[in-house]
Amino acid sequence: MEESTEIINKTLDMMELKLPKLRSFAKQLRKQCSLDYLLDVISDDSYKGRMIKGILIGEYKDMTYEQLRKYIEYYVPKITDWALCDTFCCSIKQVKNYRSQIWQLIQKYLKSTAEFDVRFGLVMIINYFIDKEHLTQIFDIINSATLDKYYVKMANAWLISFVAAKYFDECFDFLQNKCVVDEWTFNKGIQKSIESYRISSEQKNALRALKK
């Protein structure tokens, strides 16, 4: 039985803006309502409304690729900051069932001129695609993510650090010989790598020597 629009939005208005509370409420709603109904009745006027919509899309695990693509294309234009972007990306774990299709889908976002479209693509790579199969393409994407926007550059730096943590030798060679990102992104990527507990002291010293 579908909950009334008034009850859902009033409950949401009264809640604290904390992810555990929003995730808990999303789980309750999933048991009572269809996803399409919730996306229709929850207001975009509230930040919490936009946040919980991204979480809700991740709660409905049993969907086809076409359904997941539809919901991604519905939600990405609503992203206006890093928290909405990153929360949505880490919520939609259905991606693991359709990795090849989603990899192709995110390419259009990476080529966008909109800041949070590109960040969405980069954060999706961080969450789901750091593996040997995609490593060469990831290095190309790092070099081609040239949109001069803070949240793109920061996501690109984070991507460098995550790749360094998993494939240090390949990433070090890339940074030393093939990386053409701007100086700020390059140094921020090294900084984030050095801050990682997954990188050894010796490796951190080698990275420090690369800083521009």
C-alpha cells in the first residue's frame, strides 16, 4: 500500500540530515511503496528529498539494466554537490550486475561540460571499475578529465590515489612518464595517495619526489 505524499514528505522534513537515518527511512519506504511512486511524490525542493531519492534507487536491487540506466539518467541531472553525487554512486550497487553496460554509459558523462556529470563518471570508476581490465582506459580518462572545475579536479585526484593504492607500480609509471593533468590535480593526487594507509612508507617517499 502506497504511503501518502503528505506523510512521506512531512516525515522527511522532520528528520536530521544524516545518512544512517536517511538510509533507514529508505529501507522502510522500500517495503511499502514502489520506486516510481516514491520518485514521483518525494519533493525535489528539499535537499533531503534529493538525497533520499538517490539512496532509494539503490535500495531496489532487482532491476534490469534498462531500468537502472533509466534511473541513473533521471537522477544525475539532480546532482548539485559532491555529497549527492558520491552518496548516489556508492548506493547503486546494482551496477555490479551490469558492469560492461554501465562502463559504456558513464563515458557520456565523462565527456560532459557539466561539473557534476563528470564527477559522477569519475566517482563511478572509483567505486566499481578499478581493475586490470580497465586500467589503461582509466589512465586515459585521468588525462582527459580536463574540465576546470573544483569537484572534477578533486575527484580526479581521488581517482589517482585509489589507483595508486591498488596498482602502485603502474600508477607510479603513469605519474612519472605519462600524466598530463594540471599541476594542482597532479599534486593533490599525490597528496591523497600519501595519506592512504594502503601505501607503504617507501612508496610514499617515491611519490613525494614526483611533486611539482
